[in-house]
Amino acid sequence: MANIKEIRDRIGSIRDTMKITNAMYMISSNKLRKAKKQLTDTEPYFYALQAMIARVSRHIPDDVEDIFLKTTDDIPFEARAKGYLVLTSDKGLAGAFNHNVVKAAEEHIRNNNKLVNYKLYVVGEFGRHYFTSLGLKIEENFRYTAQNPNMDRSRDITSIILDDYANGTIDEVYVVFTSMKNSITSEVKLEKILPLDIIENARNRYRIIDAYNEEFIFDPSPKAIIDNIVPNFINGFIYGALVETFCSEQNARMMAMDNANKNATSMIGELTKQYNRQRQAAITQEITEVASGAKALKRAKAAKEAKLRKQSSR
């Protein structure tokens, strides 16, 4: 069993660690608040853009050819070249946040591509190290940090992915990211962003009724309109996924640090009990030793006095 000094040193070490976890909790809380505002401020624009795409798609003539209007129905699912944009964080200490994302991406790649016909686009140091350790080829390493999502970075990612899609290098594009359901739980999402299902659905569902019920003029052309608004929508979706991932990371880190603080508090309580028991035992032992010493002195004194009385009686 540890002695009093070891227990006291361990309590001090845990309290020092709690200072770090408390600071990380406060930092993540502040970042989460800013990221939520950032996401809320941009959502109305991209929701409106999505509605516009659906509206435009209902009126596009059948003879218009465009990369964003094509489908992959004629290609067997296993034979489609798939691109995966995987969004992770740059560091750990966030529970299972990163592990859940990379596992979802890895499982989809292994189950549906047999490790062929896939391209990985990875944001975040954790994802880069994880896929590299598995020997999976990463098509594009975005070397900027995942800690500061912004429109410039989402445009950069969008440009690279759209170039590969336009060149026919990939047939489908999936985004693997973490979305916050609420302040407590998050979930990993794997969303297909290309080809856009929203266009196909809008062209097939109630198309005739809607087309006759509203007047729509394309200027300069349907293809030019689609080529302008779809990349903006993809850019908005990727930006939203970056911010959602950042929010989820901060939320996961807050929960991890909160759990760490609770565990540390519990450990300090147990160690304090051990410390008090050890201290009480030490004090009891000291009292016992003092009492025993006093009794020994008393016996020695009594023996000495008896000896003196015996000598004086002679």
C-alpha cells in the first residue's frame, strides 16, 4: 500500500491534470459557441440555394446535357469509382469522435470497392495518419488545419473534387463527417453529393404539373444556370460539413473533458479517504508508541525505586 507521501503526490498530480482538462473544456466551449453561430448564419443561404436547384431542375428540358444531370444507374454499384471526402480533427482527446468517422469510411470502402476504384480526400491529421497506417492511398491531402473551417477552404476542396468528377475519374462522391443531433449526441453521416439526387428527384416528381403551373425563363441557358448554382451548392454542403465536424469535435472534447474531470474528482475522493486512513493509522501508531514508551519509563522508574528501597532497607 502506498504511503502518505505517495498518496499526497498523486492527489497533487491529479489536481494539476484537472487544471488542464478544465482549461480544454472552456476553450472547446468557446469554440463551439462561435462555430454554431457560424453555421447558423450561413444555413439560410444554402437552404435557399437547394430550393432553387430543385425548382430549376423541374423545368430543365430533357435534351440538355450536363455533368450534373448524368446518373450512374447504368453502372453496377460495385464498379463505380467512388470518391470519399473524410473529415476528421487534427488531434485526439475527443472520445470516439475520430475513430467513428474513419471506421465508417473504411467500412464503406472495403465493402463496396474491394480496395479498388476509390479515391480518398482527407481533411485532418488524424485521418491522414489513420489511412496511411492502413496502407490506403490518399488522393489529396489538404494540409491546412481542420480547426478553422471557412469558405476559402471549402472552395478549394470543391474545386479539386469537381475537377475529378468532370474528368470522369470518379463517378460518385461521398462526404463522411460528424453531425451534431443535439448538445449531447452526434452521429456519423455518409452523404452522397454527386451525382445530385435532388436534381433527379425534382425532374421526375410532379414535373409535368409543376412545369405548367409556373413560368420559368432560363437566361442565358439551362446548362449555364446548372453549371453556376450546382458548384455553389456543393461548396455550401462541404462548408456546412466542415463546420458541423468542427462543432461535433468541440462538443465531443467538452464531453470527454467533463468525464475526465468527474473521474478525477472521484479518484481524488478515493485517494483522500486512503490518505486519511493512512494518516489516522500513523497518528494512532505514534500515540501507541508514546503510550508504550511512557509505560516503559514508568515501569523502569518503579523498578529503580524498588531497587533503591531494597538497598536502603539493608
